[in-house]
Amino acid sequence: MNQTYPSIKVNDIETTIHWYSDFLGFQCTYKSSLKNPEYALLEKGNQKIYLIKDGAGESYASNVVIFETSELEKEFNLLDSAGVIFTKPIGNGVFSETEFEIKDYEDNRLIYIKKI
């Protein structure tokens, strides 16, 4: 196995695509259709996130995505400059000795951990 990529259910794929693009620098490289897509793929470097439309509308704030980085402070400052909402500042965490947390458009938790 070479890579593992998260797949998250969202209620509003189009707005989620724009949020990940505007705030995190991801690009949408695939949508299942131009209008009301059911699936989408976001990419940034070697990172990928798959979006799946939640037809039942029950997925709000139910996902957690963890990003590992060796430049945690730099990522924090870039996201702070972009205007993201931090739910936890840099500090001790559950997944790493040093981490911080933000939330996306649909209140999903995005946790950045320091690569050791």
C-alpha cells in the first residue's frame, strides 16, 4: 500500500470545494458532474481528499481529517492569515505532542499534527 486518502461526506460539495480551495490551497481535479456533483476529488501536492455528497443530510460536523506536517508553526501562521476558525491553538494534543485544530465550512475537524 502506497497511500491512504480520506473520504468525507458533506452536505454541500460545491461550497466545500471552494472552502478547501480558498483557505487550504486544494484544487478540485474531478467532479462527477458540473451541476450538483455527487463526488469530487481535491488535491494539493501529494494530498488528496475525496468528497461524497450526503444525500440524507446527516453528516454535518461528523468527520475528522488529520494532516501531518514537519512545519506546524508555518501551517498555523498561513491558516491564521487566511482567516480560518481555530478550535484549538498549538499545544499538546491527542494525536501528537504538538498539534492544532481548525474546522471547515461544515464544521468538520481538521487536525494538524507535527511530524516527528
